Amino acid sequence: REEADGGGKDELARRFECFMAPPVSGMRELRSRRGEMRSRMEMLIMETQGQVCRALAQLDRGAAFTVDRWERKEGGGGISCVLQNGEIFEKAGVNVSVVFGHLSEEAVQQMRSRGKTLKTKDGKLPFCAMGVSSVIHPKNPYVPTIHFNYRYFEIEEADGTKLWWFGGGTDLTPTYLNEEDAVHFHKTLKEACDQHNPELYPKFKKWCDDYFYIKHRGERRGIGGIFFDDLDWPSKEEAFQFVQSCAKAIVPCYVPIVKKHCHDPFTPEEKLWQQIRRGRYVEFNLVYDRGTKFGLATPGSRIESILMSLPLTARWEYMHSPPENSREAKILEVLRQPKDWVH
Amino acid sequence: REEADGGGKDELARRFECFMAPPVSGMRELRSRRGEMRSRMEMLIMETQGQVCRALAQLDRGAAFTVDRWERKEGGGGISCVLQNGEIFEKAGVNVSVVFGHLSEEAVQQMRSRGKTLKTKDGKLPFCAMGVSSVIHPKNPYVPTIHFNYRYFEIEEADGTKLWWFGGGTDLTPTYLNEEDAVHFHKTLKEACDQHNPELYPKFKKWCDDYFYIKHRGERRGIGGIFFDDLDWPSKEEAFQFVQSCAKAIVPCYVPIVKKHCHDPFTPEEKLWQQIRRGRYVEFNLVYDRGTKFGLATPGSRIESILMSLPLTARWEYMHSPPENSREAKILEVLRQPKDWVH
């Protein structure tokens, strides 16, 4: 059995070591159920959190991550890692959560509205949801903001049927457009997707452009990336392998861009434009983001972890409109009309 | 006829002079229909805009209001007055809008969900909505933010029945609690209400505390004031008189507080706390405020005027929590457990 999941106890112990905190389910539990998807996904999200936090901390020597381990009264908990006011990062949060219990009637309704037909018993459904999610806001306006999220959901219906699906994505929000960076970012994501199926990247790239749309502004939040939800094909194993490839692509997607620009000189006007763009980030997250809205409406959810995604500072100027042909106008163009960065 | 509404042409011409811009309906129209509630309300909101803008501009000699007159393709338009980056005010917006046309099916549904039974013809309803709304964010953390809004709505049902109602309110959001100011503010509002009916202030004070609730934080946005909607009693005339008293109370509610504190010394830490509170203001407005949500979802609405309410700058710190017994903790207490300021 130990060979079947790619290693024995020592291999698992080695993987535990890179975690930022003890996992929510406990090491003993993860070890004893290591063949189950829940445990494999929890390992993956914990490893992703560790890898990303270490990569960022290495870049930003002026700062360290604060690690909060929290519990959820209704079942489960999470680990929030936050770096605030570093030299390179203004606010970087990487959050893991593993929650279980019974879906509320509201949540069941919401899932039904998304096309899921769920057979409940007395209106209640046992579920388990876990994920890693992160937003990194750098100080320098030439270093873009990144967001990623990878999650797994399991529901047991009244008749014992088990439903499961994955969701996730990685997307980039620059203050100024750098085409070389945009290509690098999308190319790295495309390569991760292409290992599994050449249809994934184009589909999930479009989904990302559609999802991160600030309708009242007629703009996307950023230059996109990939986004997907309800992924329950071609098989649980293959879907997991795909999610794993995406998670492994986060650091190579982003870290080279940070390294390249984190010491770029910038003017106060460029910082101001960044702050205005941060305001749009807040607008998207509070008005449209499904995860944020769901979290804010869920009793017992941890507000500080949900709103970790908001920037440290943001700005709203009345009727701000950059001059034609400026670099500020150039990024707006791409936000209004998304481009294909790799073919 | 001219005596009936309290003056002749000269009286009206004199009232027009204090407007910040020509009214949306045009002076000729307002004059010829001066007995109708639509026109009387438009006069009131234009006068309120003029009075408030002049009072603020007089306080803040470093700044002037930008006046934008805009038209709505579907019918009507508005006048937005904004002062940004003044000496005393960081961002002050006073907006008038007068819109008419046909209610969308969505808007009809939303009104039905609020308990209105509307008889439509082919699903469409002619309507007219007008109001003045304003948010004033000062620089000094010892000067509170004020918000007010007074509006009038008319709908003509398929069978010719005319529905109408008023809505509005004035509320205060301090960064630090000053009990004397809180009492002055509420007392001024109470006096305006009491002229009409002693039951109004307690009822609308509670409504305000209930409405400006940031559910996910368990806090109110500020220390309240008054709030009401669907006011269609005791008569159109009396409801209008009440709204007029409220509108006239805005300047005496607020200006003495600004004068008292606008030169108070403050530390960078106090400014920081203000910025965190501004973040909460953004959370309320984008997540809960019915007017903002309605505006953002309405095709053809003027986004810049709707989001004028957002502060120039805001801040989100992870897990910020003021020390026990600090002045920051003291205001939080009142936001969590609203107080009665006048009896």
C-alpha cells in the first residue's frame, strides 16, 4: 500500500516538514488515509502554501510570514500566512482552509442555481471543502499582483452518492502592462495545462477573462490567466494531476517577474496609478467575487482570512481618466479587450 | 396660483440662483409645473445641493467644487459636485439626479420583494426618481464623515394609479468618538423630526442603526442618525414638509462639528486608524448598500456618481485589533452596541 501512493512513511514525513503549520486534519489522519483524495489534496494545498511562502520570504528579506492556525466551530479550520509591509510585498496572504460539516440550506440552493441537482436528507448534506488561496500585492507598481486558488469539494448525498469536483485558477493583475511578462505568465500556465489536455488552456483562459470582469467598469480585473470550476472529469485522478500541475506552476509563473521588477525605479504618479488600480481590485472582490460573497454570507467563516485578499491601501479618485496613448491608457485597453498572449 | 405656492416668478428666480447648475428639468418646466410634487422636490434637492456645497466651500478655502452636469440616455440626468484633496476635505461629493423612463423588469421585481404590489402593463412601468445624495470625507481624523440622501419616487401603474414615496436619511461616521458631537448631531436631527411627529426620530434612528450594519464585522458603519424609506404618510404634503425639515438640518448638524475639529492636531497613528475605518466604509458601501448595489446593476447609470461615496483612500490590515480601553476600542464598542444619544 505504501508504494502505491509513491513512498513510505519517510516520504510523508519529509513532505510534512515543508508545511507552515501542522495540517488541519492532523498528521496521523493524513498518514492513515493517505490514499484518499481528501488527504492527497490536503497534502497538496499544504505543500503549495509552504512553497509559495518560502519563495516569497526569500525574495523579501525584510519580512517574515505571520502564521495563524485557526479552528472552525462547525468543523475544520485553516492556516493563514500573512506578510505585511515587507520591503517588496505590501501585503501577501496565503491561506489554507479545510472545512467540513453540513451544507446550509442556502449553500444547497446556491449550488442548485449553478446546475447541481443535490439529493438532500432533511435538507442537510454532509460536505468537505478544502483549498489554498492567495493574493500577493507588491509595493513596486512594476511588480504585478497575483492571485491563485485551488480547491476540492466533496458532498455525500442522501442515497450515499459521493459528488466531488475541483476548482481553481491563477491570474495576474499588473498596474502597467509588460508584454514580455504577460507572455511568460500565460506560457507557463499553458505548459502546465498542455501536459494534460491541449483544450484546457484556451478554455480556462477564456473562463478567467469572463470571471474577473468588473461589469460596472467594463474592465477585467487584470490580464487573466486560468480559471475553472466544477472540474469532475476525465477522472478524479486525472483532475487531481491537473490541479497539481497548476499548483506547481505558481512559483515559476510569478517569481521571475517579481525578481525582474522589484527594484525598478518608479515615480509618485506611477504609485498613484497603482493605488487607483487597487481600488478596482477591491471593487471586484467585494462586488463580484463568488468566493468572497459566499464567505461573507457564511456564518462562522473567518472574515480576516476572506478579506486578506484586499490590498493594504487603495484609492478612488472621482472621474480619473488617464491621457490618451499614456501607459495607463495602454493597460486599460487590454483590460477592456483581453488579448491572447500565447498561441 | 402664484401666491398658492408661496411666491411669484421673482421668488422662483431667486431660488434658482442658488443652484450649482441649471436643473435637470429646466427652469421653464419647473416654473410651469411649480405646483407639482416632482417640481417642488427637484427645487428642494437643487437647493440642498447648493446650500451644502456653499457651506463646505466656505470652510475649505483651499478648494472649489467641480460641477459636472450629465445626461442619462434613457431619460433625465444629474449634477455632480465634487471637491477633492482640499485642505479640510479629502473628498466631498454632493450629487443630484432626476431620472425617468420605464422601470426594468428587474427593478419591478426588486420593489415587489420589498412588499410593493405593482400592476404593470406589458411588464413596464413609467417612473420618475429624484434625489440628492452626498458623502463628505474630511482629512482630519477628528472630523467625522457625513452621509445624507433625500429622494422621491413616483410610479404610474397600468390602471393610472399613481404611487409615490419619499426616502432618505443623514448619518455620521466618526473615526474617534466625541460624545458631545454625537449628541449635537442626533439632537439636531431629532428637533427636525419632532416638528412633525414625535414618533419619527426614535423610529428612524433605529432604522438607521439597523440599515448601516456591516454584518460580517458585527459593526455599524457609524454612530447613526436617521434613515427611512417608503414614506407615503400621513399625506404627500406632510411627508414633503418632513423631508424639507431634514434637508434643512444637514448644515446645522454637521458644519459646527467640522469647525470645531478641523484644526485639531493628530498623529500618524490616528490617521492610520481613520484609514482602516475608511476601509470599513468601503466594505459597507460595496457589499451592503442598497443604493450602490442597485446603481451598479442598473444599465446606463453613472458609475462615477455612484462611487463618489467611496473615500479617496482606504486601508486593510490583516487582523487589526485596537488595544483594550484605547480610544480606538471605545468607538468600536459604540459601533457594536449603538447608543441612544438623545432622549
